[in-house]
Amino acid sequence: MKDKLKFKGPMKHFMRWPLYLSLLLVILNVLIYLVNIKAGILATFGLIVYIAAAVAVTMYHKPRVLNDLIDFANQYDALEKRMLEELALPYAILDTKGKMIWSNKVFASLTGKGQFYKKNINTIFPEITPESLPAQEEKEISELSIRLGERVYRVSMQLVTMKEMVNKVDILQDMEEEFHLIAMYLYDETELQEYIQKNEDDKLVVALAYLDNYEEALESVEEVRRSLLTALIDRKITKYFSNFDGLVRKLEKDKYFLIMRQSSLEALKEQRFHILDEVKTVNIGNEMAVTLSIGFGLNAANYLQNYEYCRIAIEMALGRGGDQVVIKNGDSITYFGGKAQQMEKTTRVKARVKAQALKEFMSTKDRVVVMGHKITDVDALGAAIGIYRAGKTLGKPVHIVVNDPTTSIRPLMAGYINNPDYEPSMFVDSSQARELVDNNTAVIVVDTNKPSYTECQDLLYMTKTIVVLDHHRRGSEVIQNAVLSYVEPYASSTCEMVAEILQYFSDDLRLRNLEADCLYAGIVIDTNNFTARSGVRTFEAAAFLRRNGADITRVRKMLRDNIESYKARAEAVRTAHIYQKCFAIAVCPSEGLESPTVVGAQAANELLNIAGVKASFVLTAYNHEVYISARAIDEVNVQVMMERMGGGGHLNIAGAQVKASVEETEQMLKDIIDQLCQEGEINQ
């Protein structure tokens, strides 16, 4: 075997150096003959002796050199295997399906498996799934983090191509197809992850806490005891956050500034902010329980932006009705609480201030364009008509954007169409509105505060004068560039808010009977005939409209349903089923109906009349989407549920639009109900 071994490359030339030198000496010997023949003969004898000696020495040492090289190669190969086997870094070889082939001693000791363990790697690390293994098309290293016992490891996996290596071996047949193995390394990153987590835990979190109804609560307490109520609330808040290493400083009589670490915030989230309920327990004879709203800001680029985040969060908490916590973490927003109904404020100062501001903005513009939300309902139309009358009082041309009138608003619109007292351009569609709006136009948005929900979102970017009037709670999506925003979740309807504004708008303003009917109809629909969300100011607004000519009989006739809608509503109620013993879920048929979403909302109201039902949900398929109408009385916050499905609304009146099938949407709804029950947000 050794006789057949031959040198190649640099070693081959090194072993032949005596031959090369002999050739050089032959040439030199020829040159000597040319100079002197006797000297040439003498040199020839010396050359013969040299060649004989060189051949003898080469033949003698060549086998010994080969033996030494073979011994070195064997020792080097054994050393290399030993180094790989005893490598301090855990190392293993897998096939492309994740089956173990071999591992070094450190890997075997770490996992408690033998070096030749032959089962799949996911039997050791369940986190390593077939999808996480490196694909043959990808040349990049696949990495993921796993936990083994108390340690955290970064797993690095890379494909190793075996084709070229096998083809170089003479005893194996050349391979035509690619053959791969996976080399896997484990890097211990426990300490690194601990430092990263500690850095995250120690990040600064700032917050603002406001007492929602401080003034109203004090009014229900004797004057001599008011200071005691304030002291008890201060002590409760300070002690609670001090237990979580938080610093509390009082800014004003009803406002607090908080600083804490992010780890403290995580602990508060686990307890779901018990402080919201604890503050309500402070009672020294006050008839009204005190509620608290908190806004947190974190993970901004700097401390100043963190404060800006918490300011946005507290405004959102107050805009959503208070008694809740809003956390703004970068671009994400999380909500906690919000179970209590917001108390209606008896003062109309805010309405008067907003009315004067609205008048000033409308007076400085050449034209007014009013729009509500998509699929305009009675409340949106009534509020728009109220703004129409305000604009006409100022002598401004006013246009209302309505794209596709539903059957619920057509009877109301019929009184204005072809009426000589109203311009033909009173109602316009989106394309006409785009031609009308410019920088000298005031755009008034009613009954929604989400830009994507408006009848024509493009109008919001065509003028700088935008006013928002709405009674829905704010979500993460809001109209950002509004010069005037009047959002009051306590109001029963936008028509109620507009009716209040009209009373302070101008002494010359006079509503016509037809306009008062529309505003009154909006209140009737949103309060379900004054049975839901009706407060003192709701009835005062209704009284104002009655004084201006609103007729209950006319309104009732305009709001009557046709026989198809009535049957569809009855069918939805008939096919409803009870989930989790207290949630009524139904599907409203939409075939043959012009406004199936309105029928769905009516069916949801009807289902609340069933004993034991805490909330009702009616799903209606319409325009390749599923519309959900959610209703509750006072035990369940349906707004939180609908927000998780991309919608929103009020605590007891909410809705959402989902691009999925009815069956998929129903399952999503049930999953959310189950999740909220597990989190303790819903008490069954």
C-alpha cells in the first residue's frame, strides 16, 4: 500500500531536489569540458559519485519520510477529533429533518443525552420546530433563543454541504445531488439576558393621574369634611404606588404626577390596577364615589417624549369616560378598567364655550361641510342638520355629505329633498364634497372621532379647519388635526350635544319643525326611547327640541320599519343562542334588506329584554364584511370587546366591522369573551 503512495504538490518537488541539482551539475560539467578536457573528466567522476550517493540516500529515506507523514496525519486527525469532542462550546450534528447524529461531550452533558442520541432535536428542545430549521434554499444562519433549566441559550444552526467533501474522497462514489447536514451550536446567554432584562426593568416610566369627578364628589360632602376626603384620597394613592417603588407628587387638587420603574408597571398590570377600585372605597358620607384615571408613557426616545406619551394617554383615558388606565408604549396602546359609567356633569359651561368657539371658526370660513360616519344613521344625520341650521344662521352655505342613504334616514331626508326652503345642494356625495372643500371651508365631523370611519376621509386633509363633535369613547385612532374637538362620552347622543350647542350658539337661531324632528329622532334612537344612557341633560335637550316644534307622533311615523325589516329582526331574535349563560349571540339575515346593519342594531336592543342576558351581540353580513352590534345594560363593558375586534363605542353600546365570514367572526367573539372571563374583566 505504501509503495503505491506518491507525493504531489510542493512535497513532490522537495523530494526531487537531488535530481534537479544533478541536472544542474551535468550542465556545469559540459561547460568545464569546453574550458579544459582533463578538468571535465575529473568533474565527471565527481558527478557520478554524487548522483549515486543522492539516489541511495533518497531511496533509503523516502519510505521513512512517508511513514512519518502518515503518522503525523493520523495524530493530527485524532487531535482534531479530540478537540472537537472536548470543545467547551456545546456542538451537535443533525440531519435536515432535525434528527440527532452526533454531539460532543459538553452538549451530551448539558442535555443529559448520549453523544450518539438518535431522536429528533425537538425531544430535547421543543422550541426547535421543523419550521425553525435552516432551509436548503437559505444560506443564512438560523438562530433562536431557548431555555434549558435555569439557563438561556442562543441556538445557532447552519447548513453544511457534504457533496464536495464526499466527492474528494476516492473510496466513495461521486454524488450528483446536494447532501446537507446541520451544525448546531449553543451559546450561553443567561447573564446577557439578565442584564438586558434588568435594563428593561429599570427604564423610567412616567404617569399622570387625574380624579375624574373631584368637584362633584366634594359637593356631596359637608364643607367641614371635604379636607378629610381629600386627605384620604391622597393617602390612598400615595401609599399604593409607594408599595411599588413609585414616587407620587401632587400637581393640583385633583392631579398627580408619578414616576416608577418599568418592572413596577408590570407588577401593577398583573394586579390589573386595583387602585381604580380602591379609590372608590373612600367614603365619608359622599354620595358619589371618586373615580381615578391614569395615563402611562414609556419606551420613548427621551424623557420629554415619555411625558408627552403619558399626557396623550391621560387625555385618551378621560376621553373614553375615565375610571381607567391607558398605557402608551411607543406606538401601542393598552387599556385597563373602564367598567363604570361616566357620571353626567350638570354644568353646561363646556357646551357654552364650545358653542362660541364653533361659531368663531364657522364665521371665518366661506363654506361649511358636515359629515358623519359611514352608513349614516339617524343620530349622525340629526346632528348634521343641527349644524346646518347653525351655519345658515351665520349666512354660510352648508352641505351635508351622505353617500348611500339607508332606509332608516330616507324618511327624514325626504322632507328636505325638493323642498323650496332648502337648497338642492344641501346633501352631496363624496365626489361633490371634494370639489367643494378648500382652505376656506370648515369641515364638521359628527358622531365619530375615527378618520377611517368618516364618510369621506379625504376631506380631513383638504382643509386645516376641522371640528369634531362626538359622544363615542376615544380609541387609539383619532382625528389628529382638529382645531376644535368636543368629545363627551357621557352624552346619550351627538344630537343631544348639538341641541345644547344650538342653545348657546346665537340668539337669532331658530330651529324649524322638520329640523327639530331630526334631532329629536337621533336622541330617541340612541337612547332606545329614553331607556338607555338618558340623563338630566338628555331630557333637557329633548325639552328644548319640543319647544322648537319637534313632534313625537311625526318622529314615530318616520322611524317605523317595513315588514321585511321587522321579520328579519324577529328572525334574529328567534335564532339567538345563549353563550356562557349570559351572552346572547344572534345572526341577522341581510338578504332583501336595504339597511341590514340597522336591523341588527335593533335586534341587539331587543335581546337585552331577555332575563339573565348581560350583553347581546348580533352579527350581520353586509358588503363583504360582518357588522357586529353589541349592547349591554350595566354589567359588561362591550366597548372593550369591540375594541379587540377593531371597533369601539360606549361601555354599553358598541360595534365593529370584521372582514371574515360569519362563522369565523362568531368564533372570534366567543374567544374574546372566554379570554375576558379568564382575565377577570367579566364576572359571570
